[in-house]
Amino acid sequence: MGKIIRIALIVGILLLVVGSVQTPYRDRVRTLLSVRALDSDYPLFSMHYYGDYELEDLRPVSEPKGPESSLQKSGAVPAWACTCFAAANEEGHPLFGRNFDWHNHAALLVFTHPEDCYASVSMVDIAYLGFSANEYHSRGRGTLPLSDRLSLLDAPGFPFDGMNECGLAVGCLAVPDDQPGEDPGRPTIGGLTAIRLMLDHARDVDEAISLLKQYNLDFSKGPHLHYLIGDAEGDSAVVEFMSGEMRVVRSEEPWQVVTNFPVSSRPLQGTESPCWRYDRAYGALEIEKGTVSGADAMRILDRSSQRTTMWSVVYDQRGGSIRVAVGRRYDAEVELSLDMISH
């Protein structure tokens, strides 16, 4: 955003103090003032987004500019490597676990409350919004100045995983390129916009899949993606786009795991997969028959993590708790909550 907008926002804050700012400008100011540092070392922030946003205006994601990490350059770890699983706790609450493995970027936990849509919480890699963790550390850790928060107004369009108030949870993971298919009669959206669409409008797995069928997905600005989707009733599915068609894979077990290889094109037998992270998570859930506590779920993410794990998050899809650990600092876990619709 330009200098004029920066000045306008500062004026808006002054007006907000005396209670004379009107919506939607007031909502934007409230949003920027809601930013909190949850972990200043990594860093990790939270933000409540007030007001509405236009889904069709959310742009497709592209890889952030800047030098790659030394680990990525050296080839010591694979790019775009993540882990997701669906399980349940002892109370029967479905749990959704997710490791996001990528560069050493800052992260944002954003709460959205759009009118006529479901409220949700999602994790965002804010390097995609132009935020530099290195610049943050060079200035000294602490609360973000207002001028550094402006790009966060675009955060609702960049959810890499999340959960809505109905208990629907979604995570995206990269897979080798293939053709997702294109129907000229359908609108086209980006891979992360698809997650925002599901969080805003789907109550369960079936509704999420139905929504995805109404769109073409454009993966040209980033990696080809597949998704793990779970809901508050314990249903889950992997959704992939292979050979020009959507493929939906459900598990025969009360748990489901997905990493970075397509599962619709190969029959899987337990832990005999091409990915050690898949085998490790699946094996741990198999031992427990898919029933684990939130702490146990985080330990599974710990065991499946890599040096490039940016964040590990566990969503309780009925209770509403969100447990987050950034930079593999599992001894400094943060817990927040989302108000849920009762089931």
C-alpha cells in the first residue's frame, strides 16, 4: 500500500479513538490494531479480521520473492514437504494435525468473521504478503509497527490450513505436477483461494467437495496441490486433481494421513509408502487405532517434522482449540480457541 493509504490509516486510528470512523474503514483499522505477537522469537502473530472480503478479488498465490534458505539450496531437504492427518481424541472429537514444511518465514494465525459465511481460523505464511522475518529481527523483536501491518489485510486470501466454526478443517500439500482439468463453463480460482472458499461456505466434507467441483483450480503460480479435508463428524477425504479429473480418496480406517505423493494412483498398505513422514505418522496412529490426545497429536507432528517445519498445528474440530508450535519449538506451544457451532 502507498504513502497516502499509510497516512489515511494513521488518521483513521486517531479518529477511531474519538469514535468517528465508519465501516468498512473502521473494520480495517480494528483489524490492524488486533495484531498480537504470540511468539516473538520465530515470529508468530495472531490477528482478527473484521468485516467482509470479496472472494473473487483474492489473487492466486505465487512463491514469495527472495533468496532460498541454505537448506533448500543445498538440497538437504525436499521443497514443498508437509504432513497432514485426521484422527480423534478420547472424547470423540475429531482432530486435524498439520506440519507446514517450507522456508524459515513468519506465520500468522488469522481469525475471520465474514457476514453470511462461517467464522474460521487459518494459518498464513506472511512472506507471501511481503513480510520479512529477517527485517523484523533486525529492528528488534516486539509488536509490529502499524506501517508493517498493512499487507496483513490481504491475509484471508492465503490460508495454508484452517478450521471453521462448524469443525471443517482443510490443509493443502504439494504433489508432483499433473493436469487438474479445465471446464470453460466454470470460474477459475487459485489453490489457496479454494481453501478460503471451503472454510467460508462448507459445513462438512461432502459440502467442501461439492464446492470444489464448481471451480477450475489454477496451480500455475505455485505447486500443484492436493487437500486433506476433515469435519466434526469424523469424516475425512483426500482430494486430488490427476489426469484432468478430481479424485476423492476416503480411508477405511478411523484415521487418515497424507504427505506429498498422490494417494489416488497407488494402493497403500499401512506404512509401506514412498514417504518416511507418512509412514511415521500412519504407524503412530495405527498403534493407537486413530485415538490420540491433542498432546499426542502434537508429538506425532514432532516425530514427522523436519528442519524446515515452519509450524505444527492441531485443530480440535468440536472443542475449537488450536495448538500451534512454530520452528519445532514444541516446548513453547501456543493454544488459542475458536468459538464453535454446537453439534
